[in-house]
Amino acid sequence: MHSPLSGSEDFGLLATAAGCPSVFWFFGGTEPSSWEGADPAGEQPSTVHGNHSPFFAPVADPALRNGVTHLLDAAAEWLDPV
């Protein structure tokens, strides 16, 4: 059995305690221009704010469109009888 991974705070522990599987996905929603000039192997630029930052403001499109699309794709795998 694999150790639970933390998705956000204690998300992984909650599913483990309940004895059920869980999935935590990140779909992103940061303005792409925030990453301009960033070193791919370096630290996150100060212009990119994490989801717990008071300055985090996801870009509605494509974040919502991508999130809905990927969740529907995942649901289709579970719901498709073939």
C-alpha cells in the first residue's frame, strides 16, 4: 500500500481515515504572463501566487474550461460501460 500524499492540508489523511480512495487534481489558473522570464529549473517567480496567498486570483478562462473538461473526461472513464 502506498502512503497517502498530501493534496492540500490534510486531504490525503481524510480519505485514508475513511478507508476510501481519493484524487486531488490541480488544473492551474495563473495568468501565463506571470511566468514570463522565469527559469524553469529555478524558484517560483514572485509574480506567481499560490492558492493560499491573498493575492491569488485565478484566470477564469481557461481554468474553468480546463477543469470542467478534465473532470468530464475522468467521469466518462468511470461511467462508460465499455
